[in-house]
Amino acid sequence: MIIELHPQNPEVRKLKQISDKLKDGGVFIFPTDTVYGLIADSQSKKGVEKLYELKEINKNKPLSLICPDISTASEYIENLSNVGFRIMKRITPGPYTFILKANKNLPRVSFSNHKNKNIGIRIPEHPFIIELLKIHQGTLTSTSVTTDDEFITDINDLEEMYGKKVDGIIDGGIIEVEPSTIINLTSDEISIIRQGKGYSFVEEILTNL
């Protein structure tokens, strides 16, 4: 089922319905500032298990944690350096995945199989996700929507493949795919794991540190 939201001011009533469904174990496909992603409530065992099932990936493979802001993200981070904090503050929300040391507060239902002590955190800049997080008042667990390692960008293709498997597909139009830039902030030595969307801005900041 395709769900239409106002592009600048997404309807609160619809977002509340989506939030309630997520808390009850639902899974939705949402557009982000990089690609379309499957999302579930981070505290929902049913929803997170469905993410793995839909993506057909091993449960040991880590998913991303979507947070509304740095303050929320910090609840799950251990020893974020001053430099790391300054970088996150400068470029969020935005198309970046931050690799950070995780603490014991990670939602267990999402990361109980997580053997690595690092976590990928996203604070995306997209009005639908931003407004949903305001209403949902919790974090989301997410993974990109792909088939044969190719990102799916067309809403009609998403409907054909997932329309009967998820609780809703939020129409964000055709997304020009450019994966997130992945930044390793696990130590004072900042490194770029993947150059993606927004990389030139990060490169400029790192040069001037």
C-alpha cells in the first residue's frame, strides 16, 4: 500500500497511525536523504525480525539505528570524542552514517545478535523521517531496500515487490541514489569508510580541523 504524505508538512494524523503500527511490530518503507529504507521500531522484536526476513540477511549482520538528534544518539554511544561530537554537530541532520562505539543501552531486540561493539547511527535529513521521529519518540532500526545489491528507487517497483509484505510504502518519488558517507568516529583519528553523499562537505571540515 502506497501512502502519500505532504512533501513539506506531512500529516500528523497519518504519521501517528504509522508510529502506532511500528510499535505494534509493523514495518514500513520510507524515503531518506539517500535511499529508500525498511524501518521498524527499535524496541519491537517482531518488527526487527521482519526486517531481517524481508532483506533475507543473516541476523548477525548489523542494522542501522536512526535517531532524531545527537542527544538521543549519545544515549547509545560510548566515549564519543570531542572532535567526533563537533563533526556530528556540524553535519547533522544529513546523509551520513556514523560508526561509533556502542554502550550497553542499545535496544536488545534490535542488536542482541550484534557481536561487533560498534554501531552505525543515522540522523537523516528528510522531512518524513524527521516528523515521524518527533511523534514516535523513540529510535528506528533500518536497512536499505535493495535487490541483487541494487537500490530500488521507483515507488512502483517498491509496490510491486513489497506492497503485500510491509504495512505501507511512503511515496518519496524517485530517489536519485547516492549512498551515505560512512564516517568512523570510534577514536580521535577520524576516517572515511565510504565516500558517498555529502562527502565533499566532510572533507572540507576534516581539512580545517
